[in-house]
Amino acid sequence: MRGPVFAANWKMNHGPHDAKAFLRTFLARYARKPDRTVAFFPPMVTIPAVAEALKDRAEILIGAQNIHWEDKGAYTGEISAPLARDAGAALALVGHSERRHVFGETDDETGKKCVAAARGGLKPMLCVGEKIEERENGLTEAVVLRQLRAGLAQLEPGQITTMFIAYEPVWAIGTGRTATPEDAASVHAIIRRQLHERIGAPAMRVPILYGGSVNTGNAKALLAAPEVGGLLVGGASLDPETWLSIVRT
């Protein structure tokens, strides 16, 4: 995987019409760059429109924001990894803080979703991160490692080497409060050590992204921090001009 990695999580924004307009602007000004990877995580209903707009830009990846851990079945409203892949996705977010803390997703479920993504031909991007009270009580490392171990528990080493990890402190998501580059580097080092314990030297191939109130003003400093291999961006990825500025960092 070429690095750094810039991942846009559109959350519940940009339907097919708006996505097409966004990508017309973005693609007209973003030339292929072999030294970085760009990915979009649009709403599920928008994935086919994004896939069509990017049909001549295979270097730009598309991901699903969430998947179910079963491949098919009577799960009204859910999307499986094979369905997401059929729609045009190559990646899947797993365990985003909003899935954990708004929708009650458990560590065990993230583990099942990671293995379902890999089984279904998608590369998981596992999100981990602590809440503010956990950070203030000195529990950051314990929380991050618990979430990371649960997400990796059912994966084979070869599957881990092709996935992504994203550290997104919950207290920095949509709050305007961002971890400092030093904060990010410290937690990313913890994640890297755990990956190395699990799979050895190939752990260095796993990109570890930072996410949490990333913007044009802090992107460069965050990317310069040790072990920060990319950015997972929410609100600042919704405007094509702002997103262009970030991916050119």
C-alpha cells in the first residue's frame, strides 16, 4: 500500500447526486500521485455512483462505512461484505467510534466484522480509540489494546498485513479538539508494538491512520509525527476544495 493514506469518511452525507458533483471537482484537479493512497467511504447508497465516477481512477479506493458479520441472511437494513464488494467497495470501516458509542457495537462484534470483511474480499480498516474519561484516568493504552486485540483476534497474519488501523480518540471526533502530534505518535507506537508482537516484521506494512478533527491546519503536523501513516477525515472531507488541500499535504 502506498503511503501516506488519506481516507474520507462522508458519514451520512453526500447522496449519489452530490457525490458525482464532488468528484467532478475533485478529479479535475487531483492528478494521479504514486506516493500516496486516497480512499472514500461514502454512504452505502452512494457507493455505485462513486464507483462509476472513479472507473478510470483505479488507484483511488472505495470503502463501506459498516458491514454485518454474516455474508447473507434475514438482517433487514444490514449490508454484508459481499454486497459491499459487489457495489464497488474494496475496504470496510470496522468499529468506528460512532458505531461503538452510538450504536452499541461491541469488541466481539468488531472482531467478527474484521474477519467477515477479509472473508468477503474487503480490507478492513479497524478503528480504535478511548473516551475522554478513559484518557483522564490513564486508561488509553488499556482501551486501545483491548479494542485492537479483539479486532485482530480471528484474523490470520496474512490478513492483518493487508488491513489498516485507525486511531481515533473519541474525545476528538467532531469536537474541534485534536490530539497533538505527540499524543498521536504515542498511541500509534503502542499499536505498532502490538502488531509486531502478533505478526512480527510484516507489522511495518500495516498503515496506522490518525482520525479526529483533522483539518487543513493540522494535517501536515499530524502526518509528520512518528508512526502516523495517514489520516481518516470526517467533516473536512465533505468539501472538495478542503479535501484537495488535505490530500496534497
